[in-house]
Amino acid sequence: MMKIKLYILLFIFAPLFVSCEDYLDKQQDQDGMDQYDVFEELLTAKEFLNGAYADLITEVDALGSSADYLPGMTMSGEGHPGRLSDIGATDFLSVYPAFSAGEYLSLMDKGSNYPNFVGRYKRAWQSIRTTCSFLENCDLIADASSDEVDLLKGQAYFLRAFNYHLLTKRHGGLIYLKSTIDLNEPFNQTRESYESNYEDMIEDLDLAIALLPVTWESGEYGRPTKGAAMALKSRISLFRASPLVNESNDVTKWEAAAEAAGDLINYAADNGLYPLIDASAAITMDVDHNGADLYVPEHELLEPYRSIFVGPGKTKIVPDEVIFMVANNKLPVINGVLGFPSTALTNGFTFMKGNQKPMGIGATANFVEKFETKNGLAIEDDPSYNPQEPFINRDPRFYNNILFDGVPWIEETQYNKTGIIDLATVNENGASGLDRHNYALTSNADLYKVRNLTGLLIRKWRPHGWLWSSNRNFHVNENVFRMAEVYLNYAEAVNEAYGPNGTSSNCTLTALEAVNMIRNRVGMPNVNSIYTGDVASFRERIHNERAIELCFEGIRYDDIRRWKTAGDDENTKVEYLEQYWQGVSETYPTGYRYSTEEQPALKKTFSEKHYWWPIPTSEIEAVPSFGQTPGW
């Protein structure tokens, strides 16, 4: 019974089948087929492997029809949800309090799949078992060429490594399966080290890189390419080189991470792939006091950069610099599947009220302070910055990522009656802001308890001009890997191994040049020399650059963990921006008094053990030899 119980917990029966035409979306069972029937023909073998895609849940993907109750952007402190009701949910309101209190084991032991990483832990093992079974049996395919089989093998190796990264980055070393488990064999293995799992992931990815194509035909959109496997290798190598894993600061691990990123940079250049989108003219936007462009929702000069994330038209367009993207393109429907997870998470403030799924995550004031001024200085280092006029003359990416009070924002919905996002705690009319009113006074109030709490909204995944209907006029890109991250991976690893002006062994780009490429493409000046004097000072600027460029993309939580800064005050506290009408004066240029207020009840408890997550108690009870994560 013990062996069978663990098998069910970890590997969840046989993999599911999905149809070829929308293999990332629709699942279908194919009962009554034994192993030899499945692998006798290319079509059924391919459908078998497609089951591994059906179980794939990334940091930006949604599980089923619900938004994530505890996404990375909430755990990292980038944002905080404005959902105030449990209606339509499974004890949503208890999730963040458990996390903030440090009760990670209680979250992993939840019977439901939400937060998504709980469901992902289970589903990742299913996907891993699918890939193992496929690799064991794919040579049985009788009606396929060796090239056709190799393309499938490449996907299987990539998917196995991808799922193991999703698991090991959170839980540490596990057991790296390269074959399926025989129910008749005893299961008494112990957990392997992270380093051992890393070596196996890299071995799988090197095989994937050798077998996967440069690009796929349009009918196979959404499958990994050679570049995607190289991007995953870069991300994993950087995680392994970082202080969380690399406790002795072995420089050779930083060198390996630099080479992994350098390989992809060279590959992209050689093949004309993944060029950074040029939005350098955005720096000329007039966003000074009373600037003509300050309250423009989506300025045309910023559009090239904004197109990486959202854009007009129903058809999802893959931006040049995106390496791998979630292909799912479902329509969002009331009380149904949220096909755009990032939008569902960060909206829900106006146009999705009444839908039981949205989170309405608003940006936190302490995170937004990381955006530099357009002069290229941190706000605390720029004497021109005025905290009583916090929205002017910021990095152009601020105006892509953050939505603040007064921007006229159009959404076709009954809930936004003025077309103006009014986030003021007390506005110029002396009343509470329109979108901060008391929903307890609203008919059918529970359905409408999604509102902004932080005083700032996330604009990055929020399409301007949303039409809430089947005739929607926009698309949202759920990016998994894009080239900007690779340059930042490279810069971080090179800086740690060779310094700000060093290069990797295989690439002529310096760490400083790599960061400046990311900044310059939106018109930001090169990193100021006050931040480049040594490894430590430039490290802080690289960390900040990652926070800005990759914000709200499901990356920062793992960044602050691998840097071992998740327990720092700036990452455990939650602050809201409050604004009160005072009347225009020299002290208050906009007429508002801005105040950043910490929310003590939301502060996260954090100790050393919280850097690695536990595994479900049921698995330890089933097989004690497996071993719980240290500290749990």
C-alpha cells in the first residue's frame, strides 16, 4: 500500500492525451490502448507526448479556470491583491495570511490546487512521468523517420528539464527520474542534491538543444525551439550560481552561467533571432509637470516596447525578442476560463468585477520606488525628484508598467462610469475616489469585492480599450522567455565572475554593455558611473534593472530567493500609496499630498528555512526515506 500511495501522489497514473491541433489547451482520454498500441504510430505517440504540455503550468500560466491565489508577484512584494471576497473561491482569503505568517507547509498540504504552485507540484510529476515513458518507448514508432522521432525526443528532454526546474527552484534537490517507476519494485530512494539535479537538467537540455529546430512551422506554434532550450539552460545555470545554491561563491559556477547566456547571445546574433525591440524614442515623451504626455494611456512612442506584452487585434503576435510563449489564447468569459492569466491577476479592478476569478493585484508603493528617474538615477540619488510629484520624469518603462491616478483609461464595462482611473484616497471633490467606494453598499456586494488597495495599478498586462465581449480587440502575450532576460542573466554572471567591464570566455559583450542595451532600447542613459565602480555596487544596479525590466512576469520571487534577499525589509514589507487633496501649492504641485504607508498586518515572516519550500506531508508519511526539506 505504501508503494502504491506514493506512486499516486507523485506520478499520478498514466499521462493524459491531447489533440494535435491545440495540444496546449484541450485534453481527451484515450482508453483501451496499451503501450505498444500507443507507440506503434507517430500520430498516437505524438499525442502521448502532448500530454506533457497539458500538465505544464508555468509562472505565468493559469490552472484550469481560476487565477492564482498566491502568484509570484504577490510573494515577491511587487503587488498585493485587491480581492476581498471568498465567493467562487476555495478559502482564498486564508492563503496570503498563511504565506505572510511563514506557514508554507500548510499551503503545500492544501487539498485544492490553489495556489497554483501546489497544483503545479503534482502536475509537474505527471508531466515528468509522461516524458520518461515517451523516451523509453519512442523507438517503437514504426511509421516515422529518425528526424521526426528526434524532434519529439527534443521536446521530451526540454519538458522534463523545464518541469524539474519548476520543482527544484522551489523545493531543492529531488529525485531525477529517467525512467518510469515499476509498482512492483520497492520505493525507498532518498532525495538527491540540487547539484545532482542540475547536472541532469543540463544533460537533458544539451540533448534538447541538439535535437530541436531553430523554428517551427506555424501549425506547431507553442513548441520549444533550440533557443528556448538555451534560454532555460541560462536561467537554470544562473540559479545554480547564485548565493542560495552556491554558498561558497564558487566562481566557476558564475563562469558557467555567463557562458550559457553567452552561447544564446551568439546563437541569436548568428541566426538573426530575438533582436531587442527599439523604443528608444520613448525617452522624449513629455512627462514633466503638466507634461502633454504624462496622462496619455498608451503613447505611440512607447508602443514598440508595449507590444512585447499587449497589443491591438485578436491575433497573438510573437514579438521579435520573445523566445518562448504560452500559446493558450482562450477568450475570457464570465465565470469561465481566464485565458490571459497575467491580465486576470492584475485586473479585476474595473472591467472584471462580477466575475468570480480576478485578483485585482495593485503595484506596491515600495516596489514602484525602484523605477529610476529619466536622468538614470535612483530616486534617492536624484535631487530633482520630488516625492510630492512622484509620477513625473520617470524611466519610460514606468509608463508601460504602472497606472496611476488621473490617467484616462477606456474599458467597455458598466463598472468604470467615468473612463478615469481615480485612485485618490480623498479626491479633489472631497470624496472618496470613485473606484475606492464601499462595496458593502452595492447590491450583490460579494461579486464586486475586487478593488484597488495599493493606490497604484499594474498597467503592463492591462489592455487600453478592452472590449468585454467575444469581439475583443486586443491580445495579451504570456511570455516565458525573452531576450532581455538573457542579457540580464549574462550581465549578472559576468559581473560576479569578471567585474562590470569583464566579458565571458565566449562572448565579447561586457556586463555593463549588456545592461546598457536593455536601458538604451527605451532611451534610458547608460548606467551612471556612481553605480559601476566595483562588483558590489554594480550588482545592486543589475538587481534593480531586473526588477524594472522583468516586473510582474513571475521572475522576481525566485530572484530575491536566489540572491538571499527575500528576508530583507524591502522585500517583506508592503506599502500603499495614499493621496489626499490639499489644493495646489508650492508644497503640493499637483494639489495632492502623497504618503507611503506601511501595512503592518501584511508584513511577511521570514527566516532561513523559508528560502526552500517543503514538500507535502503525505509524501513523507508514505515514504519516510524521501526526507522533508531541511527546516520543515
